[in-house]
Amino acid sequence: MQFRVLNGDISEWNTDGIVYSASSTLLPTSPVSRKIHQIGGISFSAYCRHIGMCHVGHAVMTKGCQLKASFVIHAVGPYWAGGKREEEKSLLSACREALQLAREKKLKELALAPLSSADKGYPLQRAAAAVVPLLLTEGGDFDRLDIVCADEAEQAAYMKSAVFFWLHQLREASAGERSGLAAKIGTALALLPCREGTPDPIVLAGKVKAVEAIIQPFLQLTKPSLADVEQTALQIRALYSEKQEKGE
């Protein structure tokens, strides 16, 4: 499974299905949902009115109609209430239902906008830290999962969570598992900001080599500390910034 975190407009994403942060009424109440409804057209809005309601922590699916995506999954994440109303449980439940609906339609490529942050006050990094591990552990049967971010702040938060997820996997692996896992992680991290659906093998190999050069000292540590994870993550994220500045 290729997992990417990209800047873009999810309403324009050309994929099997898109997932966005919906209101319980499925009415357009945020800039993202308004644009999805606008492009989707009259038939799309009619599907939503027919369904009528979707409760927090759940998701429903409609056809994409005039959108480039064949299907749209309306995932209703929670409003943030300081963590006192099991918001994380509801957020993850909405994500899981979205993945399950996509599986039932046999969708292989799915794009997801961050849920509940921009429109419902859920702290961005906290949402990313919850959602990314779920997608990476439970979304392996998809060919591609894209997190489509509306701005650089969202992209930075979700990329940070993905980098930390993989480094913690490496940190917890046994000595015998580390070598094989490191090769998998090197490729996963190199593909994280990759816009090309099928990247040039030579270019990709260069990116993998750059990531592996950062990971190698981490591998030499008998038991990496959380500080080691943080330092290595900073180096990888700096590498992404360098690539973006060069337009790669």
C-alpha cells in the first residue's frame, strides 16, 4: 500500500473514492463540503438529502456524480470538547467506517481529507496522531491511501505523524526484524510526499537512499530513546523540506 500526504483540493482528486469531514445533516457547512456539493451537482445533493442524517462517529457513501471521484464517503467526526466526550473514539470510528464502506465497494485507491480539525475544532496534531496509525495498520488492503491536506499546516501535522509511526515501529522491532523492516520503512517514507502515482524508479531509489542514510544511525542504537526518535524524525522532515524547495 502506498501512503501519501499531499497538499491539494480533495474535491478535484481523481481517485476511486474521497472521504471528507461531513456534518451530521450532510449539508454543506464548511468550505470543503460546500465545494464538494457544488461540483457534485444537483444529483449529488439529492443523494445527501435522501439519506438525511449520519450520526457522529459514522459514515455513509454516495456516488460522486459530477466529481472526479466515483464515490464520496461522508465521514462525521466529532466536535472537540476538550477530550471529555470520547472524541478520539468517535474520530477513529468514523475513519473505520469510511474504510469499510470503501472495501464493500471494492475501491482500491482512496483519498481522505483531515477530519474534524478545520471545521470542528479538533486539535490538528492530536487528530493526525490518532488517524495515521489507524490508516497504516488497518488500510493495508488498499493500493493507495492519500491524505489530501488543504494547507501546509495540515500536511506538516500528518507527515509528522506518519514519520513517527514508522520510527516507533522500528524502535519496537527486535534485532532480527530491524533490517527487513528498515528497507520497508525507507521506501514508505520516500513515497510519503511523492506526487507521482508511479514514480521513476531511479528517482525513487535516490530518495530511498537519502532516507536510509538518516535511518542508519538509528538502527545502530541498541534501544533508541524517544529523544532519538524525535531527532531522526526532524532529520527526515528536513529532507522533505529540502526536496520541496528544489521542486522535486
